[in-house]
Amino acid sequence: MSAVQPRVLVVEDEPAQREVLAYNLEAEGFAVSRAENGEEALLFVQEDAPDVIVLDWMMPQLSGIEVCRRLKIKPETRGIPVIMLSARSEEVDRVRGLETGADDYVIKPYSVIELMARVRAQLRRVRPAASGQLLEFDDIVLNGESHKVTRGSADVKLGPTEFRLLSTFMEKPGRVWSREQLLDRVWGRDIYVDTRTVDVHIGRLRKALTQFGGSDPVRTVRGAGYSLG
């Protein structure tokens, strides 16, 4: 199984614009969900939080600004990067968008190449391993580009699932991940896997990380899940 694709939610009420965005994002290797209005976007995020949201400002009923405001006041969705798209080019509008919580602001008409670069920049912030970056935790180093892991001076051989588990943990040390969240992130929502399978792979990851000595860095949080450190 290949690595789970980073997920982008495109929120755009104009069908042609929505499909152009989705096409280009999918060509860049992203898994894309589409929402045609603000209400649908909030429902999507509640059911399946994406890694990045590309959000149009001008939409009927619920505007992009209001969608962004609602996402940023909730602790569970506050950390999802939002890139606001708008034909409003005045400085006061850009400031308003950013003050509402948008992480980036792109003026229409925009360069598709530039927008893709901005999406990747936001992804690097929230999922660095998916962008090939080097992650470190104590004496553990994970290279997202070469898919290699070392602990101290020793190479740690991991299967693809264990590698994805470790990269998820190392992207957010200290965060407690439930089994269901790990299934979504590591296996993907479209694949049915029993939650007990998570425990099996956590056991394999622990064994691999401690085979040359050192303490077990993966912590079991009773009734909640697992975390790194």
C-alpha cells in the first residue's frame, strides 16, 4: 500500500472553477474533496477533516469568510490551514481575510502554479513527512524523502505501515491519536481495517524502535489511544 495521499477540500460555488482546481490538485498527487457551498464544506470537515482547505470568499448564503471564522473558533478544526480565494484585491479585504483566520490569501485571477506552491507550503507545515522533510524526536530521525529511519547510529527497518505510523506520530509529538484517527491517516478512510489491527502495527513499531536498546517512545493512553512521548 502506498502512502495515504494528503487531502485537500476545494470549496467553490462555480462548477468550472471547482473542477479546474480539483483537476490541478489531483495532478499534483492530492486526494481532493469538493464542496459547492459553505454549509457543505462545514459538513465535509466535520465528517472527514482534510489537511488543507482551498476556500472561495464569495459564495451565496454562507460566505467563505464565515466558514473560515467557524472553523477557526473550534479547537478541533482550528489547525487546518485555509487558503482564501477572492477577487477582492484591496488591502483592507486581504487584512480582513487574514484576521478571520485564513492562513493565506490568493487574489483571482491567480496562477495555478503559484496556488499549487501555496498548497504545498501549507502542507509542509501540517504534514512535513508527506513533503519529504526530515523529522526528529529525541534520538529518532525520520527522512520522509528517502523513507529511512535511524535511532542513534542504528538504521531502523520499518514496513510501510509502521513507517506511516511513525511519521504521523513524529509530525505532532505529544498529540494523542485515537485508533480511528490513525486508521484514517495511515490506512485511509476508504479501506476497512479492524481497529485491533492498529494495536498489532503499534506493537511492531515498538519492537523495531527498541531492538537496539532505548526506551519505548510510544505511549499508550488508556481509553484514548497512542502518542509519541
